[in-house]
Amino acid sequence: MEVYSNLGFLSWIVFGALAGWVASMIAGRNDQQGCITNIIVGIIGAFLGGFIFNLITGNAVIVGWSIGSFVIAVIGALVLLAILRAIGR
């Protein structure tokens, strides 16, 4: 899988925080998670979403500030939250 990123370290944190926050609101876990958890879930979710996108389409993933990248990151974060919820039960 090829992943290209034009994000710097600070951008990854902001992008991850936004993706994790949106995913936690969709999953109904916003009141259970703090900012740090949202950042971690968002960043890991971005990688997971990119991996899933690559498996489905076979295309390289370009990570940057775009709607497509954000949607992929939120989907990945939702998958991660579902896995964590399943493990937690």
C-alpha cells in the first residue's frame, strides 16, 4: 500500500482530533472520550481507513486536507471505535 502525506506533525494532530471527534459524535461516544483519545482514535482511524480504502479500490491513498481524506479518516475511526466497543464488552 502506498500512502502519500502532505501533512506535518501538527497537522496530523489537528486532522486526527477533528476526525476522532466527528467519529465519536456519530458513534455516540463523545461524552466518554477526551481530546487526547479523539486525537489517537482519529490518527489511527486515518491509517485504518486508508488501509481499508486501498484494499477495496487498490488505489494509493493521498492524505491531506481534503474532504475525501477526512471522510476516509472518519470511516476508519468509526471502524476502530466499533472494534474497541466489541473488545470492551
